[in-house]
Amino acid sequence: MLYEGVLQKMQTELGNPIQYYMIFKNDFLNVNQVINKEITIHFIKHQCLNCGQDKPIYRQGFCKNCFFEIPSAGDWIMRPELSTAHLNKEDRDLAYEKKVQLQPHIVYLANSSSVKVGVTRKTQVPTRWIDQGAHEAIEIVEVPNRYLAGITEVALKDYVSDKTNWRKMLKNDITDESLEEWKNKLKQYIPEEALPYFIKNNKETNIEFPVHKYPTKVKSLNLDKTPNYTGTLAGIKGQYLIFDDDTVFNIRSNEGYYVSINVS
């Protein structure tokens, strides 16, 4: 089976285990169905997710020009506390920023390599947790805009990490934690403006990934250095394909790469 197209974040479906789909222009692949099969990935060209041109990808699937111009790549994406739509202040495109920023957002705790705090739009639960490779997660507050979520995350990351150790996550080097206990312990540090939105009496969500074999020593596949790679797929976790030779391939960080994928 041959698939060809530009890489974009895999779509996911909550299940036991999570179901993963690679979506191309004229086709899609349920990646779970090709675990234990040999896969060849061949890098053909770049294709910016915004302008579609064959330019080197700078970040988030965009070429450098698009990254610094389009509203969906503003600084507030990675740093929600910089959101200003609630003040009617434009960064790059106020209509777009209002649409994204002025909707319910969740601040959550997730355990992917250790307990971390994060922010996502309510519509992205549980997708965001799956994409991070978290095996458990819990919501802390549900606020009406991105700014309030951002300042809450900033306050809490003094006490808990806001990063995932992706190598530990991929090795499944994890310990179970009581996220309910963590949530209640961190409540005292939530900013006053966000405290009325604290979520009481909720339970953590547990997530199971389709992995038959975890890597022991992680080797990351870089398509710019290795444009052709063949390996047997051993599993999927987060947005990573895991191969049985300990190679891992991060689909998210290769968005905008146009490839062919051959399944034998």
C-alpha cells in the first residue's frame, strides 16, 4: 500500500487503545492497522501548510515568512498568557484571535513523563492529552478565555513542570501519580481571577496507547538528514511513530514535509 501527501498532525479517536489516522488529500491511513508491518518513509519535498510552497519548514509546519505573518502562529499560541483579544487588542488578526481566544479553555494536569501543567481549548480535550503521550490527565479549571488559562498555567508552573520529557514518555518510563491530590494541592496557587472556575469532584482520565514494544534507547528520525527510512512499526504514542529498532518519528514536528509512505 502506497500513501503520499503532506504530513499533518495525526487525528485521534479515544478508545482502548487510542486510534490514530494519517489524513492525506485523497486518502487516509488507520495507523493502528499497520503496527508490526514494515514501513518505508521517503521525503519528497517541503509544502508549507499555509502557502503550499516548497520552502524549508521553519516551525509548526509553516515556512519562515508565513510563521511570522499568519495569525495562527502568533506568540500567544505557545504562550497563552500573551493573549489580548479579551482587551479588544489585535496581535495579527483580531477577528481570528477573538474566535480562538474567547472560548472556554481548560488548565489541566497530565502525566506523560512526570506531572505537568498545560492549557488547551475545551474542544481539544482529550486530544491534547493524547498528543502529549499522557497516560493520565485531569482538568483543574475551565475559564472563559485563553488569557485566564495562560496566567493560571504561569502561576502553577512554579510548582510543577510545564514540559514533557519526550524521551522518558517514549520509553514509558513513568510512575502513576494521584492527579486529584496534585490538583487539590495546587489549588492555593491559582490566581484570584481564575479561582471561581476551579473544577470540583472530577476524576482523572486514563489513556492507553497502541504500543507493542517501547524503545530502550531513543533514536529520532530526521528526514532532512535521512530522507529514506525503512523499519517495522512497533507502536504509536503521542504524535510519535515507534519502530522496533528504537527509531522514533515525530509526525507533529515534521508537519509540512511531503512524503510517500509504503506499507509492505
